[in-house]
Amino acid sequence: MSDTGELPVAEVLLNACCSSTRTLKIAQWDVVCYSHASPDRASTPNEDAAACFQADAAAGVLIVADGVGGHQSGEVASELAVRHLHEVLRFRAARAPDSRGSLRNAILDALERADRAVADLGVGAATTAAIAELNSGFIRPYHVGDSLITLVSRRGRVKWQSVGHAPLDYAVEAGVMDELEAMIHPDRHIVSNVVGQADMSISVGPRLPMAARDTLLLCSDGLSDNVSTEEAAEILRKGTLQESCDDLIRLAQERMRAADPFSDDAGKPDDLTLVACRLSSERSSDG
């Protein structure tokens, strides 16, 4: 950490379109990030945003934000979520450059600030936010909306997954609908809790250990509406982190290009953003 309190790593994809994945290292984690606009909206901006921050020598924060489709200034809302998280973490670093411990208060503060800032735009803007705190070999997830957070073991078992704040996600969690049905349902775009609404609520997940070759994935629904959890877990258990992410992106984009509104097959063109991480091979072992 520098004497000025600047965050040493800040990979920010603010509504950017990347032609390939980007890789970086945050503390003891290897991280891959990617964001691209929907293939059927060449004249409109990417409403997704993402960022990866190193908070101190042992900790980092990842975020994926998806400006809610159909609302004005979705791209502004997602950018505000990322910028407020960056500002709060930077203030924390400047105030206590040698600080250690949980980032929970900083993350919750950033989300509350972003909620007020998005609401203050006064144009009906909103965004989801999927955030992961990385801290000394453990992760803790936080989310608002339906952007997905999934922890997958090296054998392809889903160890933990967020439940989106959306009617269809609640139906899947309750067992009254399966995931594949939800992926093609006409109401899959409906989200019941977002950053920018007066009664926003934040789901805080458990503190979870990451084992060697576990993969943590944060993504917008450009991925989760086109690739099932089972398919994603199978892909993530193979190859390097970058290879796995490239394969996920390729499959999602193939389904977007082949999407047919009159078909029962999965496929929905949308902005696609993901951030994934594994413990660095320098830090972890396969024991």
C-alpha cells in the first residue's frame, strides 16, 4: 500500500467492451475479468460495469454491476456502484494504510452511497451489484439484484450460490421451477430489488474458505441467462482460469447469436460481464 493511500490494483471496466479477457493478480488471487455489450445493440452502450480492487496486502474486492435493462441511464447506475466502492476503499486505505480485517462495513457503506446516488439521478435508473470480499484465503459475497455469485470446487461441485432478488430466482430456490425453465421464461428480466430504490436490501453471504482450484465467479445475466449453473461448473473445473472463462464466454456468445424468440432453447442477447478468481498457484496446493 502506498503512502498516499492509493489502491495498488484497480482494474475497472466501466461500461467498456473488451475483445478478450483481462488477467491480473490481487493479493493471493489470480483474477480474470471480461465485459462486452450485447451483440444485438450495436448503437447502445454496455450497461454492465466491473472492477477488481486490492484493499490491502491480504485482501481485495470484486464487483459486477448490471444496469437494469429498460430503465434510463442503466450504464450510469452501474458506473456509480463501481465508483462509490472504489472511493470508499480508497478512503479506507488513506485513513488506515496498514488496516487488516473485514471489509464488510466499507462494502455496505459503498452500496448505501451508491443507492442514494442512483436514486438522486431522478431518471428511474437502477443497477444490480454482485460483490465478493477476498480476505486471507476466505471470501464473503454481497449482492443486490440478480447478478450471480457462484463458488465452484475443482471437481465441478457448486459449493455456494447466491439467490437472485427476482421472482424466478425465488421460484427456483423454492423448487417450484427448475433453472432451465427460468432461463427461457418471459419474465426472466424482472428484478425485485436493485441499487437505486428506496427500500433496497443487501444480502450478505457467509464467510467461505476457498480451497485449491476452487473458482469464484461473479457474472451479469448475460452469462447466467445463456449458460446454466451445471454447464458453468463443468467448464470451470477444467483448464486454467483464463481458459475456463474463455470457454464460458464463447458458449454464451454462441447462444446469443443463435437466439430464437420462438424456440425453447436457452439464448438471450444481453451485455455479458464476468469476474472470476482462484487462489494463486503460488499460494495454494492441490492437497
